[in-house]
Amino acid sequence: MPLKQLTRGQQRSLAISRELGQLIVATSNDSFAELEPKFMALQKRLVATVSSETERLEIRRRIAEELVNAAFGLDCPWPIFGRTLRRIQRLGYTDVERRYHIAALFLLWCQQHPEHAPKARRLLDEAEQRLLRLPRQHLYRTELLEQLLGLRARTGLR
């Protein structure tokens, strides 16, 4: 669909995604201490550009998800990883796929930090319960439940 045919909301969403993507690339070699303030500054700027609380919440969620991704990728210690995890849990998840993604990252992070595995297992169990509530034909349900089984097998957490 050409850009001119997109609604104003779709254009804004595309612009936000573009800016977030550019920041992810620009901070790819940064430490967490360096990149976190950059993401928070972007969040502040983006939140100020939208008018609805729903859009503001979604921007906060997207930034929070990226910070969890960064904390995972940088193998941050629990004080940092746990803080990013609590933030996304407090904000809530956009959908069941993102809930699963965060739970999966936490479980994978626990391979290096096994003392937190019970918390990760609970989070993954919650994600699984949400997936099971989806209609049987739902693409996310089938695909993510298969991934979840593989993840449990790979990590040894049944």
C-alpha cells in the first residue's frame, strides 16, 4: 500500500517503528548503561507526539520490550534484567505473542542465571495458559505452542 493511502495513524505508527529501529541499530554496540537513557529519551519524545493514552501505552510497551531484548542480548545481571522485566510486566503486553517472547527470553537468560529459573518457569506457564485460551485454529496458538515445547525441551524445563 503506498504511503499516501495509509491513514494518519498508520503513518504515525510507521514513523515510530522507523525511529525505534534506527535507535536499535545506532545503539547496537552500546552498553546497557549507555543505551537505556537513549531509549527513555526517545520514549519521552514519542509519547509527547501522540494524543491518545492507548498510543502512549503502546509506545511505552515497545520501548520496554526493546530494553528487555537489550538486557538479554547483553546478558545483564539480575538487577538490570529484573528491572526491565518488571517494567514490561507492569505495562502489560500488546498480545500473547509478545508475552510469550518475553517469557522465552527470560527462560533462555536463566540458562546462565539458574537461580531465577522458577520465576521464568512461572512466566512461561502463564504465557502457555494464554496461548491455550486462543481458538484452536489461531496461528499464534499452533506456532507458539510448538515453539514453547521446543524451548522447554532445549532448556530442560518441563
